[in-house]
Amino acid sequence: MVTIPLVAEPSQMLNVILGSQNCEISVYQKTTGMFIDLIVDGNPVLNARICRNMVNLVTQPYLPFAGALFFSDSKGDNDPDYTGLGSRFYLIYSFAGE
């Protein structure tokens, strides 16, 4: 598993390689929760997907993404909020088959 580095900001974008996949990840807070966009090797995979604690964000097997991507609350069972990114809420990538 890999922890993807996020900071406590309401909107951020980063490029990261996950399991040899070139990923562009955008995470942003709205009044209704935290959302994520994911582009893998230039192909949109997620668009405005709401983030929940310990719920795999990429649920459709036909999508071009190998592995699992989820948020983890290190101090409880709450859904992520930008104020706790990097200190309480972590974005985790789990390799396929892990």
C-alpha cells in the first residue's frame, strides 16, 4: 500500500505514479463533502466522485485502473474533510491483488 501525499487545502491536484499508472488526482471540498477526479494515462476514470471513509473509489472493473483507491480516517470512522488531510485523513492506494 502507498499513502498519497495530500495537504490540508480545500482544493488540490497532483500527479503520481500508482502501480505503473500515470495518475492525475484532483481532490476538492464542497459543502456536500469531499470529491475526487482521477485521470489515468490520459483517460478519465472518476469525475466528481464523493469520498467516503474506507470505500474503494474505483468500483467498476471495466475502468482502466488497477488496484484500489480509498480514504482512511486514522482517528475514527468519519468521511474525509480537507482540514484533516495529511494528519487525520489519508488517501491510500492498494496494489491489485494486495
